[in-house]
Amino acid sequence: MPNPNWSPSIVPSKRDRTVYLVADDFRSGRVWCETDYEQTGLETVIQDLLTGQYNNPSRVVAFNTGEHWSQDVSADVARELRRRCDLQARDIPFFLQDFTDRYEGRYRDFQLPLPLRLV
């Protein structure tokens, strides 16, 4: 039986950290990629994305169970990938182009109105 006087600790523990997971899109469907617990930091995820460790990334989600929150950080990660590639004066790797374009909103299709000629 749970103790009714129990309350969660407000002291952060070493296990209280933000974890980043990448959803990868395979032909058979989207999956959360298996990863080592110690390799779920933002820097590691960005490096893994840049080195092609994911087939076709579709989303990056961050969560912290100690602080009770989760958030889709795909747009932030896409901007950081672009920034790092720009600093290195290189193009976004081909396997990340769809991901960065989707979350940066760089190439949205739209139609310009065509001028009408009155005859």
C-alpha cells in the first residue's frame, strides 16, 4: 500500500536528465531507434545524424521524466544541423536533406498568381 505522506523529491538526481530520441522512417514503418542510455544526449544525437547513423530521420523528441515534460525538438535540431554544416562550408548530407527541409520550412511549394491578359 502506498504511503499517503510520500512526495517526490525536488532534489535532482544523476538520472534526471534530458533524453533525445530519433524516430527513423523505414519502408516497413517508423520506429524509435534503439540506443544506449548514455548516448541519448543532444550532442551525440546531432553527431549521429551528421554521420549517417539513421536511415531516414523523421522526428527528434526530447523528454525528461524527472521534470515531467516532453517536446518535439525536430525544428531546433534541423536548425543546428544547418548551422554546423554552414560553419564547415559544406552542404547538408543527402540523407538529412528531407529532414532539414521539412523542419526549416525552406522549400514550401506555393503558387504565384499568373498575370491575366485581357484580349
